[in-house]
Amino acid sequence: MREAPRLALALVAGAMAAAGQAPWALWPVALAGVAGGIVLAARAPAPGPAARLGLAFGVGHFGLALSWIIEPFLVDAARHGWMAPFALILMAAGFGAFWAAALAAAARLWRPGPRRAIGAGVLLTLAEGLRAHLLGGFPWALPGHIWIGLAPGQAAAWIGEHGLTAATLIGVALGVAGAMARGRARRGALAGAAAVGVVVLGLGLWTGRAAPAPDPAAPLLRLVQPNADQRIKWAEGARDALFARLLAASAPGAGPRPDAVIWPESAVPFLLDDSAAERARIVAAAAGAPVLTGIQRAEGWRYFNSLALIAPDGAVGAVYDKHHLVPFGEFMPAGDFLFDAFGISAFAARLGAGFTPGPGPVTLDLGALGQVLPLICYEAVFAREIRAAPRRPDWILQVTNDAWFGIRSGPYQHLALARLRAIETGLPVVRVANTGVSALIDARGRVVQALPLGVEGALDVRLPPALAPTPYWRLGDWPVFALLLALIVFLRPDARRGIDPARTTP
């Protein structure tokens, strides 16, 4: 087969592999796509063609899975809309380069055939680990994420998202190797694929028992979802109406008064530092309940994307500053120079060139509400940073403004990752989003209550209990990556590189 048709097949295989991500959740299609990509990699004649196949495979996967990346550019389409296709193409190609490097390395280490198929699965998993960590990392749309919401996904309590990715890629690679091999090697590879599936499914079924129900006396939280349109959120005529909408949703209803009211990321159009009058209106509306709100604040010329507790007397209590900022969204590389010279600033920054990062993960003591780990927006994507908290909290709070992600796949993938964090940590997650999906997620990652995407409203929820620390919380990712390195040694890279004519059937 000529190279062009192989590249087209790799592109299609990558798109199929992405079909398992939320909201599509077509995991059989995703497994078929992964298998197709690994078959192509196992038969590539040399590292160069393997790299090009890997790039096409990755572009197909990330081009579909991350297609929502165009949405921030369409908020102000007149200024930024022209950048949208370039952003998608560059991101898909940049992340696809990790897959290209993995498959090129597999072609250097092993001749075409079954061992290369397995090696490709191992190296693709390592490449996804690098993608999740290098330059701040972006562990979104990992192949293992196709299991969120299904029984195998519960195994993340033991092996985390990289373990799920390893099981997915290596399990499929073992199946491909079994189909390519003969005799005892065939039986061994197929048995290995079956063993991976049985272990992960078994762990998931055993772990995924029902989480304890909330105690009737547990804190009652009101999650406020204003559904503010990002295109007009900060417009003069809309700011007062949005603030009034938040106040009205915070007022006590016929039921019991909430123990706390929670507003989403950047909920209000004023700075924390100069908000005494607005804070008085907030506490009056909440009728004595503390309010946790996303808000921006300033220290001199530095601006922070923050979460603040407004106490019943209107005083500012605990404050958390977002520490993992979104590149180009919340800060610009060489931001001061670009802002001073050309007026270029980050998308989400209303003042200055961008936000300043906070010091890192914190656990806030909220008294009767317990110990909470606050996360702002896509900080919930980084499992390793949640584990870096100074102490294990009682629950996780994510406030976010998913209006930037549009109404198609982005918000649902973001919700799925919050569910995965609950499974990995054994902690309930309270998620409050501007446009949705706001949700109460129990310590098994199940959505207990939710407000749908694009709906204005408020939701009163009882905080469920945490589970005992999970194996993943205690150990993290190092056991998975140690196993991957051991597998490379076990596969014994070939002493002679290149083509084995007897084993390169087109």
C-alpha cells in the first residue's frame, strides 16, 4: 500500500479513537480506532513512515477530541475568529507530534511485527504521560478517559488516568500482536490482552460499589448557575442584570437555609479589593449564609483569578488564587512585553496583560463546612496537583466558567474529568459552573444531582462523605510509569533495526 492511503487510514483511526471521549462515549469505536493505528504502526517499514503515521493518527484523534478549542476564539469572533482554525490545527499537530515520536521510536527499537505492536502501545502511553507533564502539561483527552462513567473507569482509584490509558493502549496492542503472531506467541499475547481486561474490569467492579449517602445533617450547599453569555458578560448593560440574577438565586426559598452559597468562576464584574457595597448586598441576599464566589482581585499591578469567602458580616474570609493558569487564555508568554508593545493580552484577562499565578494548591478550613480543596476551571484536569495539596481535604470544590468551551463537547469533557478526580481521590466534588454543568459528584465519581448545560438556576445539595484514601491518592502515577519502563526492557529491543521482509506484509 502506498503511503498516502496509509496516512488517510491513520487519520480516520485517530478520529475513531477520539469517539470514546465525552460526550460521544463510543468506546467500541474508540478501541477499533486504537487497534487500527497500532496495526499501521506495527507494519510501518521504517521510523520515518512510522512517524508520519503517528502524526496523522494523533491529528485525527486530537482534531476531533479537542475540536471545542475553537470556541474561545468565537466569543469575540470579529477580533479573534480568524485564529480558530489555526489554533485547532496547531494544537492537534503539536499533540500529534508526541504520537509521531512514540511510533518512530517503536520502529527504531523493534522490527515490524507483534513485538513492535506491543512496544507501540507502551510508547504511546509514555508519550501521553509526557504530554500531560511537559511545559505545564495538558492531560485532556487521554485514551483512558473513554472509561469515565463505565465500570472500568472505577479502576482509576487504584491506577489513575495514566493506568487506564496504559490498560487501554497496551491491552489493544496485545490483541493486535495476538492477531499477527503464531503459535505460543499468539496464545501468550491474547492471554495477556484478556488478563489486562479482566484485571481492570475486576478492579472497577470491586471498587465501584455505591458510595455512602449524605448524612441528613451534612452541610447544605446552594450551587448557583447564572448561565451568563460570555459575549456580553462584562458589557455595561449586562453587568448589573447578571449581578441581580446571582443575588436572586442566592435568596432563601421555602426549604431550609443553605449553610453556604457558591457562585462560579469570575462570577461578579468587580474586584474583591473595592467591593464593600457589593459584599453587603451579597450577604443580605444570602440571609446570613456565607458565599463562596469566583472573583478577580488586585495587588498593585498584579491581578489574580481567585475564589473568596464572603462571611455573613460582609468581611472577606479565606481567599484562594488560581495557580495553574491557562496559556494564552489567562496569561501570555512574554506577556508584559506583548501588552506594552502591541496591546496583546490573554483572552480572559479584563485588566492588564493577564493574571498572576497563586502560590499553589491549598486546603481551606471552612469551619463547619470542613476542609476544602478549591480548584478554578481547568485546575481539575491535573490529578498530580490535587495530590500535592498540603493535607487531604474533606471535599473538592471546582468553580469554573465553561462558557469559554461552547455548548458541544468541551463542557462535557470537563465534567467527566471532575468525575475522574473524585474516583482517583475518593473525595466528593462540588462543581459550580457559569453555564453548566453544575453538579454534585460523590466519592465514586457518580453525578448525584446536576443542572444541565445552558440552564439558569440553583441547586441545593447535601455534601456527601469522603471515602478512605485510595491507593492512587497514596501512590500516584509512579507505579504505572515504572511498569511501562520495565515492559520496554522485557520486550528486548532488537539488536538489528530496519525491515524484516518476512514480517512486513502490507
